[in-house]
Amino acid sequence: MLKTLTLHGVGPAKAFGPVEFAKRLNFITGDNGLGKSFLLDTAWWVLTRTWARDAVAVPQTDAHKPSIAYAYEKSTSGDFEDESFFSRSKQLWQLKQGRPAIPGVVIYAGVDGSFSVWDPARNYWQDKDASDAERPKAFNFTPEQVWKGLDGSGGMRYCNGLVQDWVLWQKGQDPAFADLVKVLDALSPSGEEKLTPGKPVRIGLDVTDYPSLRMPYGQDVALVHASAGMRRIAALAYLLVWTWKEHLIACAQTGRKPAKEIIFLIDEIECHLHPQWQRRIVPALLDVMQALTGKKVPVQLIVATHSPLVLASAEPQFDEALDAIFNIQLHAGQAQVVKEPWAKQGDVVNWLVSDAFGLRQARSVEAESAIEAAEAWMRGDKAQLPENLKTHKAIEKELKRVLAGHDDFWPRWVVETSAGRGQAGKA
């Protein structure tokens, strides 16, 4: 499990971190462009010594001795700690020779539908073996390769892809299909809406058999025609089953013991998911390995999110001894990673106005402006009134335009203004 990550001279700040990750749940929030995806990319690199999607971190041009320091728990006792420095002449991050420690199986789900998988039984390599075609550094899938398969150099086939494997497993009654059914069930949006495989289907005159999902209305719809959210979850379920299945095969072939833990890195975990799904996905991912293996396999989640519903969904399970929430903020022109104190907010509205998301009002921009003008009026603060909202009449007209009739602000406005308190002047 990843424990710490500290960056100097690389990323959105001269110094970024240290980030002290929790053992189980790690939420990363913050505005766009402040480094959430970059943090996940770097976490992937320190765990696997590879860069996902060739997204190599390039140091700032004026940085002196840029470095990435990190620590993670290894499969044997104790922690593995290291610090890598960037060689400008070679344009690469220098690594110590020899084999690093094994952090476990690592899966990285990108926001664009890409996936990266690092398996200690198939990708564990020494530096001198790095060019060995039979031992890739990692499995990096584009969105298309997840579905159609992944080939290596020299004609090697690493993965058949979701379309072919799903149908082969289903028709051949492979145990992997039973695992896939269990994982899809665990990742389903609700108890009433289950992700259930249907029968393989044909599309037009194409001779390919495509996997399908049984829809709530009883039809089997080809997975390639399902919603974006269903495709994203189905791809995650397939990659998880494929990774674990091939991991066990490779362990048997090489005489290794199966991994004891799994690390999920997920960028914008809520991407394409309906709110019903957003509030179930985190608890589901914590339990999905048990559904797959029948055992309680430790899982570490490091997820970037813009969704207050995702954080609200974690309230019943959140344990400050095991979990953490981080917010990336802009301070004096530099991005900072801040570990936020955990506090239940109760609902999505309160999460929106919490430090994690930082909205002043959980309303439209126009409604926020109207309420701020109304509050200035009630305080008698004429200087804070915008030009188009200088009078009681203008403010009330705007409030009626932008607020719902049952909005919580109305009772306060009616009581304050009808009593004549705090008014800056009558219209």
C-alpha cells in the first residue's frame, strides 16, 4: 500500500506534499488543473516504475535537483522507501538498479476509459530484463484495446479484450465468467438495478458475437450500445477479473504466491455514472475483491473526484484510522495538498459548501449573486450592492427569478424585510 509521496520541482508546485496516504480510502478533491490526475500518475509510477499512457512527469525548467520521494508497504515486513532524481541529460527519472519491492497488484482507471495494470507475477522485472519482450513493464490499455485486445511485440497476445473474452468465458462456462457475474453484481448501481449479462448478440450482419446486458425492461442489449456508465463499470469489472485470473495463472507457472493486496487508482471515479451509482461505487470497490476471491483481500483506493455524492456515500464507512481526504488548493500561486479533517456533512448540499469543494452557495451563479445582494441589503451595506440591485424591489424581483418558491432563503428575507430591519433604503 502506498504510504507517502513528496515532489520537489515537478508538478504544479515547487514543493508538493508530503502526501501521507491512508491504508484504505483516499479521496483527492480540488479544482481542475491543480494536479489531481498528476498525483495519480505519479503514484502509479512510484508503485510500478512505469508511466501510464507515456505521461512522463517533466520537471520545471528552473527546478534545482527535482525529485520524487516515496514509501510504500511491501509484501514482506517493513516499508520500501526511495527517492528518485531527474537526469536532465538523459531526460529520465533515475532508478536504483535491481528489483524494487512489490506493493501488490495495481490497477489504474483513467478518466478517458484507458486502463493500466501492473501484476507482480507478470510485470516484475530487473533493469537488465527491461527489454525482454515476454515481460512487459506493465499492461497499458487504450479505451479501444480494453474492448478489442492488447498485443505486445513479436506477435505476443497479452489480452483478448472484453468482447472476445466475455463471450468465450460465457459460452465455455469458464469459471472466469462466474467471477465476472459476481463482480458485476457487486458493482451494480442498486439492489433493484443489477448488471446482469444477457445472451451474446449479433449486430447487423457482423458475424461477431457481442456480450450483452439484460436491461430492466427485459431486453438483451449489446454492451457496445449500453450507456457510458454501464460500459465504464463493465470494463472495470472485466479488467479486474482478467487481471486476477491471469495473475493466478502466472503465479502457478512461476511458483509465486498470489498477491496479498490490491491498489486501485481511479481518476474521476464518478465519470459517466448516474447519482444512484455514484453513491454506491466506493463501498462496492472496497468489497469487490471479496466477491471475486471469496476472501477479504486488503484494498487501497486512491481516487480523484469532483462528486459530493461520492464523499457523502463514504460517511457510513469512513474511519479516520484507515481513510483520508485531501484537497488541492491554490495558495500564493502554488498548488498545495492539504489533508482535510474529516467531518460528516450529512447531505450533498453541505458537501458542496464544505472545504472539499468550496462553493459559497449550492445554487446557480445568479442565485448566489442575488442572495449576496439580499444579505448586503439586510445588513444595510450599500457599498456591497451591485449596480443592478440597488433597491429592495430590484433585489426581490431577482430573487423571484432565480430562486425556487420553497427555497430556504425566503423565510429569512420575508421576515427581515417585512420588519424593516437592515434595509439600506426603500425602493
